[in-house]
Amino acid sequence: MSHWTTGQVSKQSNVSVRTLRYYDQIGLLTPSFKDESGRRCYSEEDLFTLEKITLLKSLMLPLEEIQNLLDKLSYREILKAHYNHLQEQLSSLQTSISNTTSLINMIDLEGELSWKRISHLVQTAKHNSKKWIEYFEDDEKNFLEQALPSIGKGDQITQQYISLLRRIEWCQQHSILPESEAGYQIGCELIAVSNDTFDGNEELMNKFWEVRKMPSETTGLYPITDQSLEFAERCMIYAEQLLNKENE
């Protein structure tokens, strides 16, 4: 039969000797084995009990409550509770990551953000989140939720759209028309990234584009000015015209 000393258990479990002795003192976990020299040691069953205590502590339960639960809950039940706790933590962490990514992307798009602007965007997101999906069928919703860029994502396609929006804004600031070399380049890239996003489904692309042009308060999508959307549309039309001429 295997048994372990307090020091060995401390090293294996990353629980201090002081803590193990305190558990023994309060009757939470007492070594159940004595070796030939009379030294108390922990059995394998004791180690499982220690693992149960550690898991229950991770759920922020006081030691008194843990003591009451040890004999009532199986190891699997405690593992399941710990798993659910971790899932909640993961969900909270993912939300925090998404929020932080959104702010980074907003700064990339707008250069600087005032607190008033941040507050407005946060409130808009809370009340209008994903209202755009109401305009699509179930199969379209499932596809779009996976495929579309989002201000809360840090993926490559989102970064491509952010870069294109910044270039569009730069052209507008410098009075460069969509029907120009810069507009042609933007249009070609928009066509390419749109085809990738919508997997070549032109009907769905056009349908989403019409929703994209609706007020952000109605759709919950990141607000883009009408002028920028019109500029993007003209860029794509101009690029398509030139590409068609080249292919004639």
C-alpha cells in the first residue's frame, strides 16, 4: 500500500506543509496511515480527499462548508462543479478580451477616442447588439455570425476591413475621388475581401450590404458614416467597370 509523508504530499500537491497541518488540526484532513516508526502518512484515499478540498476551495467555499460537503459529494460531482466554475471564468475572460479588442480596433479606426464616444458605443452595443440578424434567415444567420468581421475580433479579415476603412477616410480627408487609382485599389481589395467573407454568395453579400447601410441604432453594427459607405460602394463599382474593360 502506497503512503506519503506530509513533505512529499506538499511537494506533489503544491499545498504547503503549514496548510496540511492546519487541515489536520481542524479535522478537515487527517493522515490515516502510520508507518513502522509511528510517523503519520497520507494514503491514496487521503490524496483524493485533498484534491476534493482544493477543488472546492477554488469555488470560493469556506473550509467549514467544504468539511460538510466532502462526504456528500463524489469526486466527479466536485469536478463537474469546478468545470462549470471554470466555464464561467472563461466566458467572463472572453468578454473582457472582446471588449479590449473592440477598443483597440476603435482606436485604430478613429485615431483617438473620447470618453463620451466610448460610453456611447458601449451603450449602443448593450441595447442593439446583433439586431442585424433579424433581417436574415436561420441558415444565413449561422453563416454570417461566423464569417463577418467584428469590432470585437482580432482576426485577419477584421484587420483588413479596418485598414480599408482608414484608407477610405484618408481619401475623403484629402478630396480623393473613388474614381481614381487609390479608389480603384480600394475597390479591388473590397471586392476580394467581400468574396472571401461571403464565400462568393453575391445574393447574401448584397442583402447584407443593404442592412449595413441602415442606421447603426437599428442594426447594432459598428457605425460607419453614410459618406464612407457611399465611397466604398463607388470604389467597387469603379473597380468592376475597369476590370470588365480589361476582360473584354
